[in-house]
Amino acid sequence: MATLGSLDLQVRPLFRAALTTLALCGLVALGSRGGRWIDPALLGYLMASIFAIFGVAYRYWEWVERPATWMYMRDSLRMLASRRALAVLPRLGLLALDQIFLQRFIEKRSLKRWGAHALIAWGCLLAFAVTFPLVFGWVRFTSEGLNQDRYQTWLFGLPGGTFPVHSFLGFLAFHVLDLAAVMVIAGCVLAFVRRRQDEGDTATQRFDLDIAPLLVLLAVSVTGILLTVSEKAFEGRNFQTIAYLHELSVIFMLLSLPFGKLFHIVQRPAQLGVTIYKAEGEREGRQPCKACGTPFIRANQRRDLEALFHRLGLDAARHSEGVHHLDLCPRCKRRLLAASQNRRLGGAFDPFAAVPLEVEPLLDGPSGSPQ
Amino acid sequence: MVSDEYGFFIDPQRCIGCKSCVGACGECGTHKGRPMIHLDELDRLESPQTTPTVCMHCEDPICAQVCPADAIKRSEDGVVHSSQKPRCIGCQNCELSCPFGVPIVFSGLEQMLKCDLCYDRTSEGLKPMCATVCPSQALLYAPKAQVELMRRAKPVREFLVGSLLVKTRTAVMLPDPETPLHLDAALLIEGGF
Ligand code: SF4
Ligand code: SF4
């Protein structure tokens, strides 16, 4: 595929990302009544959001175009366009609740991981749900006419409900972001503690993949909370500086969205498609391994993987007698390696055929210490 | 970084089926209690032979090519890592496509785990867990130069899967290293091992 100079940008995803961004800009213009409702104080956030959406859209389209990803995407789209969609949609709703909202698969990986992840995820989703509509000018609050005690909400420039300033709803409207920040801070602290306690994670974690995203989220949340603290407890002392730092950290987070760990937020819904795909495959049945006869591969996945192998130039993975490598179950593939070694050794299974152990000293690691 | 001077050498015919490797692998902190190494019987009725399977760390891993989530990465030192947790969606493409039957997808966790050459150990200059305990050296982690001297069989890192050439970092020991090891299902179907 054509590339754009040294940046190695792909043309089609670039085009689609541009369209996605244009569509968003259209919605911003529409929702904010030609920009009239955009809060000038939030302009920096708006610019960063538009850049971030372009970046995320580019990476998303590039990702979807990978042959392996497209295999599932195409199948999910076909399913949604077919009559089966009606039967599948309720299941999709339940799956979204289980996998995206409750994230129970993470709980099965580890309860502590789930606790930290849930706090961070819900905090972030809550904050995104509040801030993006505000920044895009889709939602706005004003006083209700001349009445200073009631607030009027505006959605897409149209009047929504009103509520008293001094009410629970009023309190919530002004402090929902504080709540989100507390959740994210608690989640990040838990995540750091868990990472310190987990020897596996301590050994394999990477700063850029695992630590930096937590630090960025912490920076955004702490500066956000400090804004409220400054306003409520210190009569707005240093408010401007904190606001500046908060804006900087948010913009940094937004611009890093397409490149970092947080990109998985837009990838994860693919899991719903895959779960439905597996269930549909079970309905079709599993095909047996051509070596041992055990049913193992779902019929739809067998078909699609063969097509995928073809697209990836792996067609040669066919054995004699018309057996595709995909027709062997994983256990038989493992047995095949040993059986092939045996054949090359002349069919002899002779554990004593190798050089005796005494001339093969057990080796120590490079450090010289026996492990 | 894992040192390029060291290699992993598999010699299935030396395996005595003691399962030490399985026990040791399960001890690892990165996949607590779940061994990633496979120990299979070749053909229970015909022979007592067992065979251990670890990741072969392919040069152009098919598991990564077929992964829709782009969750499998190969680091510069040639080690192919387990799926990245935030990305893997548990589709099993890797499990069904790996030429050597290595990855394991745990249903419910929606996550693939596999042998990652004990990266936490090997990147620090230690041996992988399984090679540390294998009494017959069917699993051997050693300086490449040394292995050439101490075994009659020689390491082979090229495999013909049907007629698809797959090159790997991990080696299998063979008497005639010039030709790739041909994997043909006919061998199992005929029961001809
Ligand atoms: S042996 Fe299988 S799991 Fe390991 S790198 Fe190759 S394809 Fe991937
Ligand atoms: S199970 Fe996970 S790692 Fe394996 S192919 Fe699917 S998404 Fe990729």
C-alpha cells in the first residue's frame, strides 16, 4: 500500500481518519450552534480533542485494515446486517454489560487488578462523558432566565431540564469531575501497590507501557482535584497556575491517546464481536483433528483462518494428502515435531543414543552462579 | 535484552517424562500456577516417549500475523512475548495457527498466555525455569558455541510446515542440520512414528 514519505502513513486510514474528524467537527459546529456555545476557556481542550480524535481514528482504521482484524470486523458487520442480528442483539447487550462495563474477565485474571482497573476505567469514562460534551459545546448550563437559584441545561442548543443550584443534582453537576478524579487516583494508587506486590509484573513491566499511563492519569486527576481544593479551601489561591497545569496534563493525555496504552479503550469492544463469533461457531459445530479425530476447531474459524492464511501468503502450510496445517489440533502439532525428529534419527527412540551426561557439564548462567 | 550468545536447544528424544519442567514453569510469577510448557505423550500404546514443547520464537511469528488485536510482539532480541493484557481479546487465532501448538487461550480470562522464554529470568542472564530443572537436558539453555562442541546432534532452526518454511530462534537437535526439519501430518496419520 502507498505510504506517505518517511512518516509511513497509510493513505486509506489517513483518508478515513480525516473523514471521521470532519464528521466530528460538523457535529461540534451543529451542537454548539455554529460555535456560539463553545466556552472560550475550553478552546485549548477542544483543539487537543480534535487532534486526539484524528490520531485515534487513524490508528483505529489502520488497525481494522489488518487482515486478521478485518476477518472479525467483516464477520461482525455481516452478522449485524443479517436477520440473525435480532437474535444476537440482546446477547450483545448483556455481553457489553459483562465485558465492557463490569469487566468481569479482568476479575478472573486477578481480583486486585480488576479493582484497580474498574476504578480507573469508570472514573475515566465518567470524566469523558462529562467533559467531551462540554468541550464540544453540546451541553451547557446557564441560569434560568433571571432566576439565580435555578440552572437551565442546554443540549445541542435546545433547552433541557432545569434544577435548583442548591440541590443534590446541583452539587453532583458541579462535583462529578471531582468524583471521577477521586476514583482515578484511588485506582492508580491501587495499581501501583499491586504492581509492587506482584513479582511477575515487577519483572516484566515497562515504563512506557505500564507506568507512564498511570502517571499521566494521576497528573490529570490530582491537578483537577487541586482546582476544587484551591477554590473551596484557599479562596482561589494559585488557581490560575493549577488550571494551567491541569490543562497541560489533559492536553498531554489527549495527544498521547492514539499512541499509548489507553488506545485499548477503542479496541476492547472487538471482544464482543469475537464472543458472538465463537458462539455462532459453536452452533455450526467443531471439526475434528485430521490426525487424532478430536473435535477442536469451530467451523467458521476454520474457514476464515484458511482465507486469512491465503491473504498472509501462508498457503504453503499444507501437508501431503491434502491436510491443511489448520486441520491439526495443537496437541498433534506438538507430537508432530517429536515424531519428525524421531524419523530423522532413523526411527530409533533411544534416550541413550546421545553423548553421555558426564561430558556435558550442567551449565551455569553467565553470572557464574548455579540456578 | 536476552543475550544472543545463548540459545535454547530442544531434544525431544531425550525427554524422560518426569514433568519437572511442568512443575518449574508453573512456579513462575508471570503466570502463577499455570504451566506454559506442554508435555505430551507421543502415542501411548506404541511408546513411552514424551515430548516437551516450548515456544520456538519464530522469526516472523504466525501467531502475531493472525492476531486481530495486534497483541503479540517480538522484541529485538528475537523473543516473542505473551499477549499484551490490555489488547488480547481471546479469539484463539494464535492457538489454532501456531505451527508448533504453543499458545494457550484461557477461556473466561479472554487472554492468551504462552512461553516467553522466562523473559524475567533470561533478560537478567539466568536460565529459563524448565531448562534449569530438566535432568536429561532435553531442554537445554546454553552458549551456542558450547552446544556445538558437546552434542553429536546439531541445532536446526528451520522447519518445513508442509512446504512453508518457518525460521525460529529456538533450535531442535538433529543429526543432519543442513536440511530443515520437515513436519508432515502424514507421519501421524499413518501412525508411522
Ligand atoms: S512457536 Fe508459535 S507461539 Fe511461538 S512464536 Fe512461533 S508461532 Fe508464535
Ligand atoms: S487470543 Fe489474543 S493473542 Fe491470540 S490471536 Fe486472539 S487476540 Fe491475539
